[in-house]
Amino acid sequence: MNPSIRIMLAATALVAAPPLLAHGVAAGALAIGHPWSRETAPGQKAGGGFLTITNKGKTEDRLLSATSPAAADVQIHMMKVEDGVMRMHQVTGGLAIPAGGTLELKPGGYHIMFMGLKKPFKQGDMIPATLVFTRQGKVAVRFKVQPIASTAPMEGGHGGH
């Protein structure tokens, strides 16, 4: 094969590769991007899950709950500062994903809380979970476990850059 054709094919493959590196799920009008969690210490009984949900539809949907075989219980939580103290509490009634909008679950805000972990989350693991929505119903996702100090999703080993 002509060397210039090989270079062109290699370049085309590199341009096409980034979407394959990202992990997420498309479910109807919802695009669930980059579900991730942090590594947990041995004996740690809880861990957080983070992701973005974009609603490309014309009707609001709502994240109602989540389940996972990796934990005894999975809840939607909110972290906020009250009287100078960081507090976390369970969200009841779910979280709205507005039509044409995005809901971001991230450290220090809304997040998925895996409670009663059956084993520690280790870097590189993929934690299965099912998200439950008002309109979309049940959607299976996998949370990619990243280093304990992570503050944002890392795709393809590039720290989200």
C-alpha cells in the first residue's frame, strides 16, 4: 500500500477514535455521559457516583432512583453548605432534567450515593447500575472507577483534557 495512503488511513482512524474512548449511554431523548466514581479505601462502606444527563427531547424527564448490585442501597444525594458546615442529605422526589437541558451530578453537589458497598471500588473497575427515570424508565449504565483524588471524569486516560 502506498505510504501516503497509510498515513491518511491512520489519521482518519485517530480522528474517529475519540468518540469510542468516551463512555456513556443514549436512551431515547436522554444522553448519559461519562458515569464515574472514585476508588474507595478497604472497609469504606460508601462511594459516590457522578455523570451528566442531557435531555434532547421536548419534555422534561426526571431521575427518580438508582440501583446497583455493587451496593446494598443506592440513593440520590445533595451536598451543600449549611451554617458553614458541609452537609449531605438524600433527595426525595428525584431530579428534573429539563427539556433541552442538562443535569450534572458532580462532587460537592448532586450525586449518586452507593451505600453498603459489597467490596471496595478499585481504579479501572466498571460498576454496573440502573438509573430509573419517569419517562425513559430503567437505563443500565456503568460507572468507571477513577483515582481517589479525581474531581472530574477521565476518559481515555487523559484526565478529561
